[in-house]
Amino acid sequence: MTDKIMAIMALTTMIAFLGVVAWFVPDIDLIIVIGLVSLLAIYDFWHTLRNSGKNGSG
């Protein structure tokens, strides 16, 4: 359970940091890349969270 809490905190911190970068450097290309990176990180977290209870190599 602690690992899930730490993962949520890390994901939230990363997205908050990237949000600050996007706020202070309002370049559309940078904002698109930050959005895509955030979506990929959220997808990876969700996929890992869903499959954490299953046995196997992942």
C-alpha cells in the first residue's frame, strides 16, 4: 500500500512541476510535449496499478 501512495505522490509532483514549467514558459510546443508526457505517465501508472495484483512478469 505504501508503494501505491508513493507512486501517486511522485506522479502528482511530476505533473505539478511540469505544470509550473508550462506556466512560466508558455510555448505551445512545450505544452503539447508536457501534456503527452503526463498522459503517458498516467497511463503507465494506471496500467501498473491494474496489473499489480496478477501473478506473472507483467
